[in-house]
Amino acid sequence: MAFVVDMTEQKRAEESREEHLWFLECMDRINRAMQRTHEVEAPPAKRRQSLSR
């Protein structure tokens, strides 16, 4: 019986990790989209500065 409980806890931990990873990946996509939008809206001189970095 202990083996079944351990596997259940391990499965829950893995599912939790996968959900957290999915959340972080979504946040990264949002962040990248916001950065692209900011670069498009920036004045030309500021865009040149960010491209030269």
C-alpha cells in the first residue's frame, strides 16, 4: 500500500511542476510580446539604442 501512496504523491508533484512550468512559459510569451510592442512604439532614437545593445 505504501508504494501506491508514494506513486500518487509523486504523480501529484509532477502534475504541479508541469502546471507551474506551463504558467511560467505563458508569462514568458506575454513578456516577449509586451517587449516587442514596446520596441515598435519607442521613438526611432530609442529603438536604435535598444538594437545596439
